[in-house]
Amino acid sequence: MMLILARGISQGRKTALLVVIGVTVVSGVFQILLLALGLATLIKSHPIFLTLLRFTGAAYLGYIGLKMLWTSIGKKVSLLNSTEISPFSAVKEGLINNFTNPKVMLFMFAFLPQFVNNSYGHVMYQLAVLGTIQKTLALIILSIIALASDAIGKIFNKYPVALIWQQRLTGFIMFALALRLILMGNPS
């Protein structure tokens, strides 16, 4: 969500919505497929996969956070606003951010299977439906956040120094979250 807010505030509605598509639609296709194919069982029986995912996510969050800090320090406001990313990069950023987030993966692979009932039909179909419902709701909610962040960005454009501090704060928070992921251990 922080990534969507940051992109919406600094680069507008289009970029934020493209990140939302990466977070929900593109990563959702892979996550739902893996969920339906039984990756949940593999992760439960081999926790090293969740640990690997956690460290990958921490590395990526740290990278984004440091990149945001680096571009905001010593830059003029006009240069800060000109660092817009391509549509493909926005979708890719959302995909990587969501796919390496251990809490999203834990929700998909540990929480959703609890609602499967063998008497209601094939387990794979039930998991696919549950995953699709979750991703559809996320798409709606995160799209609203993306649109709201665009409105906030327009306010920040009236106060350019605030935009620089927003990027610094967001970069710091993302880096701090990366450190937290490294230090907290696997979520349970």
C-alpha cells in the first residue's frame, strides 16, 4: 500500500493504478495458480520457502526505500518530479512488491485454505474462487487508494518541499519495514 501511495502522490493516478494492476491482477494470476496447485502444502511442510520469501521481500523493500531516499536527497523539486517510471516498470514494481511480500503469501497459502470444504467440490476450484475474490476486493480497495493518493499529490504539488519530504519519509518507512522483515522471523 505504501508503494501505491508513494507512486500516486509523486507520479499521479496512471502510475499508481498500474502498480495496483501489478499488485493484484498480474501477481494474482500467479498466486492463485500456485495456491490452486498446492503450494500451500509445500510451504507448510518446508518453512525455509517462507524464510527465503521473507528475505527476498526485505531486499526488495530495502532497495525501493534506499532508491527513494537517494533520489530525494540533494535534488531539486523539478528533478524529483521528472523521475517517472514507465508503465511496464510500474506493473513490474507492483508484481515484485506483492509477490515477495511474505504476509500476502501467508494469507493466500495459510488463511484461505481454511475455508475449503471437500464436500463442496474440487479443492482446486474452491481455492481459485477464494483467491479470485480476495484479489478482486484488493483491486477495488487499492484502486480507491491510488485515486486518493493522486488527489493528495496534487495538493503536494502546490507545496513542492512537502513532496520531497514525503518521498524521504516513504523511503525511510520502506527501508524500516525491510529491516523489520529481516529481524522479525517468519510470521505465524
